[in-house]
Amino acid sequence: MNQMTRMTRTVLMTMAIGFCLMTVNAKASEKIDPCALLTKAEIQAALGQNVGDGKLNTRANIAGGGPCEYTVGSFGVFSILSKETGPGETADKVMSEMKKRKIAVTETTGIGDRSFFSSPGYGMVQLNTFKGTKYLIITMLVPGATEAAQKTAAGDLMNKALKKI
């Protein structure tokens, strides 16, 4: 094999490896459609109430991603958001910021790499989950449901959503 053939093969192999790595990196940072993470039937079964069709909120902060929002019963809400973590964005940092705003936070286990509930008030429950480079948030206000019941449903639904990322 002459030197020119060897060099051509080396360049082609290097390019092939580079394209493979670019494909893997593109897949890791791909935006996830939050409306594809859970079905209406899964949400309805977990919450025990009628749930409307999910709709992507396109008015949300583009940097944070748009949540998929569902109506629950006649005036409740369920939403799920999936985004890439930002520089320095960690569970500790987010919890610290919430505590500064007097929002109660409680860590939980068995969901993603790290998860915590927050209670913004008015019966609303939020589950924040970090898994790899992804940050997912489920927010819900379910008419007539206790906070404990909402937390159980949020945990079950988050574990289902995490299987799809």
C-alpha cells in the first residue's frame, strides 16, 4: 500500500469517526417534544380526572423550552417541560433559588438522577427532575386532589416520561 492510499484511508476513517461523534452529540442535545413524553390517557389515569388534549405553549420562554399543557377537569392544569440544563444549572442551584423566594422544596428519590418537589402555593405541585443533561418539570393543579396524591401522580408520570428521553 503506497503512502497516498494510506493517507486517504486515514482521512476517510477520521471523517467517518467525526461524523459518528457529531451524530451522537446532536442526538444528546436534540430538543424533545414535551407533548410526546406522556399520553393523555396516562395523565388521565394518574390524575383520576378528565384531561383535555395537550397543547404546546409557544408563548413560553424559548430558551427554557415550551411546556405541553393539558386542562384537568373544569379548571385544573397539568404541564410538562423538557429542556437542556443551562451552564451551572443544577438541582442545588434551582432549590436554592426557590428557597430564596420562600417556595418550599422537598427532595425525593427514585426519580431521575436528582428530583425535588416544590410547592408554589394555591394547591399547585411541581416536580423538578434532572437526568443527564435534561431538566424536566411537571407542574399540576388538580381540583380536589390532595398534595400527597398530586405528588404520587407526578412521580409516576415523571418516571414514565423519563423512559422516553
